[in-house]
Amino acid sequence: MAEALRSATNAYRRAGRGMSASTADRRVERLLARCASPSSPGLEPLALVGEELTEREREVAMLAARGRTSAEIAADLYLSVRTVDTHLGRIYRKLMVDGRHQLADALGVGGAAGPPLRNDY
């Protein structure tokens, strides 16, 4: 079942359906955890070539994942709010998520209650 769900996750990602991919991926991870994390080629996630975040995008994404608003991120990084929102749009596309509410899961970090940002680098 986990392999079928991973296949669905990969198909959703290829089709640009980030929210569906995230949902299916969470189900796969729960199944794998219950099965002592087995290994199989059919369980490999889709590698998206050329879709890595820039250093600035990672900074913005980590702050947003911690619950910071665009205005707070802009002030912290000496950017305009519009620039932050532009970065967020690119981040969502690259990570195939639909918004801030999915960033923490996509980045593999805790939300607003997680450890301080400086420890994440």
C-alpha cells in the first residue's frame, strides 16, 4: 500500500498538485513508520531536478514556517513585503505546497513552537 501511495504522491507532484502530493506523502510516511521504515525502489520520492531553494528563499521559508508574517520577515531581512511575498510564491512552487500552512512539513521543521531559527542552519 505504501508503494501505491508513493506512486500517487509522485504523480501528484509531476502534475503540479502540491496539496494532494503533501497529503499522500504524509500518509506514506505514517505507513513507513509503522512498518519500521522498509526500503524499496517503489518507496522513493520523486526527485525534482533544478527546484532547489536559493539561500534567501530558505531564509524566508524558515521564517514563514515558524509563523512569521510577511511584514515581520521583511523587517528581519531588510526586504520589502512585496519581495517577501514574491519569494514565498517561488518557494510554494518549488516545494509544491499551497501556502504557509504546509511549509513546516515540507521543510521538515517544527512550527512556531519549534527550536530557534538559528539552530536550523
